[in-house]
Amino acid sequence: LDWGMCQAIGEITPLPPVLPPPPENNAVRLYADDGEMYEQEGKIVASGNVILQRGEQVLKTDLATYLKNQEVVDAEGSFTFWDKQFIISGSRAKLLPNHQGEMQDVHYWLLNRRGRGQATSLQRENENNAKLQQTTYTTCDPSSEVWRLKASNVHLNQETGRGSANNVVINILNIPVFYSPYLSFPIDDRRLSGFLPPSMGSSDEVGIEFSIPYYLNLAPNYDATITPRLMSKRGVLLGTEFRYLLENSGGQIEWEYLPNDRTADEDRSLLKIRHSGMVVPSLYTDIVYDEVSDDRYFRELGDNLTISSTTHLEQRGDLRFFGNGWNVLGRLQRYQSLDTNPATRPYERLPQIVLSSDLPERNKQLNVQGQMELVNFERSYNEAPVGNRYDFKSTLSFPWRTASGFVVPSAILRHTRYDLTQLPDESVSALRDHPSRSTYTLMMDTGLFFDREVNWFNRYLLHTLEPRLFYRYTPYEYQEDIPIFDTAEYDLSFGQLFRDNRFIGADRVDDGHQLTAALTTRFVDQATGLENLRVSVGQIYYFADREVVLPSELWNTDSTSDIVAELSSQFNARLSGSATMLWNPNSNNTELSIWRLRYRPNTDSLYNFSYRLRENRLEQTDISWRFPLSSQWRSLGRWNYSLDARKDLEVFLGLEYESCCWAIRGVARRYLNTIEGDYLHGFFLEVELKGLGGFGKKADAFLEDNIVGYDDRF
Amino acid sequence: TDKDQPINITAEQATIDDIKGIAIYEGNVVVTQGTIRIEADKVTLTYTKKQTLDKVILDGNPARFKQRPDNSTEDLNAKAEKMEYFATENRLQLTQNAEVWQGKDTFTGQRITYDTERGIIKANQKVQVTIQPRQQSPSKAPAN
Amino acid sequence: CGFQLRGTIGYPMKTAYLQSENANRITTEVTRLLQDNGVTVTNKSEDAEIIVILRNEIIDRRVLSVSAITGRLEEIELNFRVELEVQNAKDKRVLQDKQVVSLLRDYSFDETAVLAKDTEEQVIKEDMFRDATAQVLRRLQMLKMPKSS
């Protein structure tokens, strides 16, 4: 917790008297104007500027009686007591041996947490435990006491670092805003069970909502957060998140349950499981399981565009064994599709087994890599073929790499066969129950590296020129008898220019006979090695038409591919940008054009601009920012506008105010949610009472998703 | 109690003036009465008309006083450059860097008066008392 | 125009010690490629001239854009990040202060080919991993070694 904006602690606490060093072995030294020692009773009565000093404790009062034998100090008049961890002043104090004591009408200051307040009485049971009655507690400066906690009694335990209070009322600007019969709060920085920032907000789908998370620090290696979320239009949703860390694995389980949603009048729930780690040496597991009770769960209960646009939830379990130079993956995978046409829902891999070699490439020698995949495709949609696929693929290459260039001839041999059922009638479809396919691919990848030193704005840069040619030939193979299980065309990108197949997935091998020509140039700052600018341009020349296509697509007869251009630059630590362009020379048409700029002048300010055009798919601009208006005010926001639909996709504006003991963050949001294209509005408020735990909707996660680079841990 | 014990005084030189009722002893003067023992450079005793002891003035560098109070286990010591003992009031008054101590507890102040009969020490102006903790008797840890 | 064929891949140091702080995969790959190019990677920092520290290798996945018509997912953005710092082994002086190698790639989502797009994402991640490794190696080639005592 950062108290940078507060008055120095010394300015708001009573200053201790200047004293010579205390006597050793815990003796008590008393200073006073007048003192009387009653020798028989072993009683000393001191009056007038009385100061008692023992070790680091100092008591200052006007009238004190000290009983030597019982070691009891009784300060009748007003007193101030200084200790290492806190300061207390009041009207009457009685100090007993081993740190016990009672004090009346008390003002107290907790030094390490800047907490302070008043109490009608205080009892110290031992060095670490104190009980206060009719207490107030705040961490604000006296000059601006924005919030104050009142409680009938408070128990402060320095040992566990935990404070707990009963009949708690929290006042903000003297207005009671929160009551709880019991509240626990941290009095030092240890991870501690207690309330996390409760949140408040409103949106069209859920109405007024209020949620208050409670964090349970169950053990050093597992904890849980329980968040009841009250929604006026829906009811009460109980969210639980359980995190655990085992010896060499760990994970997280989230479960949300909304019994009897008032609007949808059904029970709704969400389950999210993540687990990964080592089962036994060299055997690893990775589990991702998301499930919701109904298709509209995210649309109605999610609170931003990112969540509500989710269409598929992955349910996957992997087991991977690593041998020496090979590994084998066993996978079960299916998806829960939300609101999608059953005909296009993905197949389920129940199971998929992949045995593959992962030998490092050895230069100037024959390298052999192999991969064998067996997968059983299942589907609940009964008009789709299901069954097993066996795919054997081996790659031979003879890389010849030197400092000035590389020549890499390689060949792929592949055999794929299927055992299928649930096929449409043969008269109507080309699909067969046992199709198989053998293909080979020949490739030659060559490139050269040219360097020179240039001087730009008197910075020494290494300017490189890297031409590259990539030839590929795969003969045509009839494949209409093979259904499509997990295959589609890659997005065209600079990386795609050098792939061995136009398709991802084993159901289609592209009959490519083509040559890729590409050029990359880099400007590298010699001092830092930072790549200030990289530009890559490339294009494929087709020597033959591509007759292997996905069902219902035409042959591809273009003689060349789009020209692909990619630019990425990191001018310096503050400014970076990138651009990607696909330009179709035949139709002189820009298929894809993406520009992005990020300016981060200092840790507090951040600006992102981006323009995205994907031909007949989307054309959008996306601007997000965060910058300080003053040392205490900060503005943040995002405007995502669709140029082709000429409407906003998501707009949100936020203001953050932070001062010594509290911070408030308000965000207003408007985002496109449903097919009808109407807008949803939301507002949420996060108030953090520093030292007492925050109070407001968890804005960070949302902001992190929406402002690239927004990171609360700046 | 010490008050009823006989007083005896030793000194290098003594001048006694019965008429005025004054006796002055000088040079390593030692006065003892019961458990009381006083050492000083100069002791001046004055007597009332009825020959009873009125006041004793002690000067020393410093003058020292020691007494074992009734039902107490430790001697009470005092020193100061000037002490005055008012017999009728059983009051011993110490001035000029006066210090009183019993066992390891010490008591200092500009002016300290000691009521020898009721065992009360009073001090004023810049009082400083140092009290040693009682022997660390094993604190009665709650039997758990 | 001044361009010549690149001579040798010159690394300014003979020995290096690599330290990974949850960046194991890229550290292993950089170690292998350094050794292939004649740099001895020691297993004790004392025996090496420089200490290369790679931290927090992470791939973030984020919804980049949503369709204005259907309000559904259109593009996914992948961001590969790793932190690189190089210290002089003798006096722990920083030769190259902390830099972040950050790569951004995005691909279009297709509801009708979820499995294929999942595989494409893995392929893109592998490409980013190789590109990041190359950038780390290039920065090590550019290192200014201290005047060896």
C-alpha cells in the first residue's frame, strides 16, 4: 500500500519527548517535577511532567503512581504512551506487568498501517493483543477524514496481523454506507482472509448489481474467494474461485451458481477448471474445462464485449509424455458451442493420440522428423460422418546453414486413412467409408543475409537485407472422398508464405506447385540490439491451378497470391507500431490492412491507436488511453468504432481519483451486445478505502483486457 | 525504633557551647544512633532550652546518611552536600545534588526530604527515579 | 550500396551462463543455438563471461475485435513476451538493461472451423517462439563487451 499522498506520519502523531537512552535490563526510569516515595508500601507518587521510560516504551502524564512490587503504573491524568508499533493517548491509564494495561478515552495510531482512531476504552492483554470499545478507525489524514469505521468493539492482533470488529458501520463523508455485524481487516501486509473490494454498478441486463467478495486464505498453497453478486433483475449469484498449488502442479476452479434467475426463470451456472503440471517425472497434464448452463449466460451475465462475444467453450484434457527426442500426446477434447448452427459445430476428439519426434535440427546433416496421429472424431449431429483417422507424416531435410545464408532441401511423405460411419448415401455424396491418401511434397528453402552499417540521426544502425526463395511441389491427389473434420485454410500472412500446406489439419493436402519470393530488411540499433524497424514483403507465384479445395469452393486459378507486407517497429522504449497489408494485384484490392501504434510516454500514460480492415468482414478503429489529469486524477477510456457498420462497438470512459487514504474509480460503458444490434449500458464504481480493503467493482481485469498494456502494477 | 537509641558521635575536633545549646564537630565526623549512621565533614547540633535535640546540620563533600527502616530488608542511603535534620519533625532535608537510594532503586532531585519515622521520601524540581525490575519471578504462565 | 554478404555470426563472448526465471523453453532453445554457434554455455555463472537472464516467458491471448453485425468474436491477438537482461559475470554490472522482446500476431476466428483455428493458433505460437529466439540471439550478437581486464 502506497501512502505517498499522505502527510508524514510524524506530523499527525504526538511527538515523543527527547530522552537519554533507556536504562538497561528493562529498568523503569521516572522523570518528574515532584516525587514522593512511600518506602514501606514501595509506592512512588510523581507529579508534574511525569515521564516513565522502559525500553522503547515511554509514558508521559501529569500524575502517576508507581507500585514497585506489583510493577503497576497508574496515570490518573491525561497521558500519552509511545510504543514501537503504536501510540496511544487518553484520559487515564493503568499499566500492568508484561504489556498488560487499561486506558480510557483513547486516541490511538497504528504506525505501520497508518491506522488511527478513538475508543472509549482499551485493554491490552499482552504484547500482541488489544481490545477497544466504541472504536473508530481510519487511515485518512486528520485534515481530510473521508472515511471512518465505527465499531462497538475491535480486537487488534499484531501477531496474526488481523483486526476484527463487531457492529461495524463505515461512514464515507459522515454518511453511513456499510453495516456488518462482523468485519475482519488486515493491520499489516500479510495475505489475510477478509473482504476484497466489493463492487457496485448497473447494466441493462442485470439491473442494479452489488457484489462483495470474501477472500479465504486457507493455507499457504491454496485459497478461495467467495463472491455473492446481488442483481436486481436476476437474483443472487454465488461466485466461488478456488486456487491451489501442489508440489509440481497447480490450478484454479471457478464455479458460479445463480438459482432461479428472475428474468430467465431457470437455474444458471458456470464452471471453469484449469489444471496443469507434472504427474510423474516426464509425464505432464494440462486440463482446460469451461462449461455454462445455457447459451446466453455470457451475453446476459457477462459485463463487457470480450466476455459476451465468446462463442465456444473448450473442454480438453491432455496427457503428454516426453521421451528423449520424442513425445506422445493423449488428448480428449470437445467444445460447448453457444448459440451456433448445429451443422457447423466442431467435432469432438475422443481421443486424439499424437506420437511425434522433436529432435533438434542438426546442421549440414540429414534430419528426419516423424509424426503419427490417431484420432477418433465424434459428433452429436447425426448427419455428419464420424470415425477414426490415421495420419503418418515424415519429413526429411538436409539443412545447409552458414552465416551468410541457407539452403534447405526437404521432403514430406504422408499417408492418411479413415474408418468412417454415418455417411450420406453414396449416390448423393462423394464421401466413402475407408478413404485413404498418400502424398509427397518436395521443398527447397534458400536465403541470403546482407548487412551494412548506416548512421541515422547519429545512431549507428545495422541495416540488413534478407532475400528468400521458397519452392514447393505437391502433386494433385483426389480427396473429395474425405470429409472435413479439423481442416481449413490458413489466414494468409508472411509466415504462411513458407508453409508446406495451404491447409491446416490433415483432411486436405494442397496440390501446390509454387515459388515464394520474399525480402526482409531490418534496422537494428547497434547499442541496444533493439530492432527499430523490420519490413517484410513477399508473394507466391503459382505454376499451376490449385484443384484441391474445401467442399463448396471453386478451384483457385490465380497466378500469384496477394502481396504480403508486414512492418513492425520499436523506435524506442516509448513508441512502437506495426502494420500488415495484403494487396491483391489481380483485382488491385486491399484484402487486409492493419495499422497499430502504441505511445507510452511514462509509466502513467498510455495511448493505443489501431485501424483494422479485413475485406468484407470488418473495418474498425480502436483507440484506448490512460493518462493522468493531475497528481490525483487520471482518465482512461476506449472507443472501438466500426466504420463499415458506422456504429460504436464499445465505448467506455473512466475517471480515477486517488488521495491519501482512498481511491475511487468510475467507468461508464456502452457496448454492442446482441444480433438486433442494440446497445447495453453499464456503469460501475470502485471505491477503495486504503488499509481497509477496497470497495468497488473489480475494474482491473476488465481494463486489462480492454486497454492493451494497461497494467495496474505499472 | 532508632529514635530511642543513644547517639554517639566521633570527630577530630568538637566545640560545645552549653549556654547557647550548640555543639559543633568537625573532621571525619561519624554519628550513629541505632541503625542510623551519618558521615560528614562538619556536624552542628542545636538543642532546645530543655536540653532536647532540636536540629542537626551536616555539611560534607558529600555528607552521607544510612538507615535500615523498620520491617524493611534493605538499607536506605542518602547523600548530599548539605543535610538538615529536624529532630522534632523527624525530617531530614537534603539539598545540592541530593541522592537517595535503596537497593538498586535510586531517587535524585534538587531538594529531597525524608520522613525518618514514616519512611516517606519527598523530592522536587527535576526528580529522577530509577527502579530495577523485581527479580524476574517466573511469570505465572497460564497453565495450558 | 555498401551491402556485403554477412561474414560470420560473431558472438562477442566465448562463454555464457544462462539463467531462466520461469522462461525455461526459450532459455533451453537459446542455449542450444548459442552452443551451435561456438559459444560455450557453462553450468556455473563463475565460469562464464556473461550471465544472460531470461524472465517471464508468456503468451497472452486476447479478443482483438468483435463483429459489428453479430457482436461475436472476429479476431484473436497473441502477444509473446519475454524479458532479457545481461550482466557481466565478474562484477554483476548490467551490460544490457532489462529489455522486453514483445511480438504481436493476430488471426481471424472462424466459427465453422474451431478445431482448425485452434491448430493455427499453435502454429502461430511456434512461429513467434522462433522469431523471439532469433531476436534474443541477435541482441546477444550486438552486445558491447566491457574492456576485458
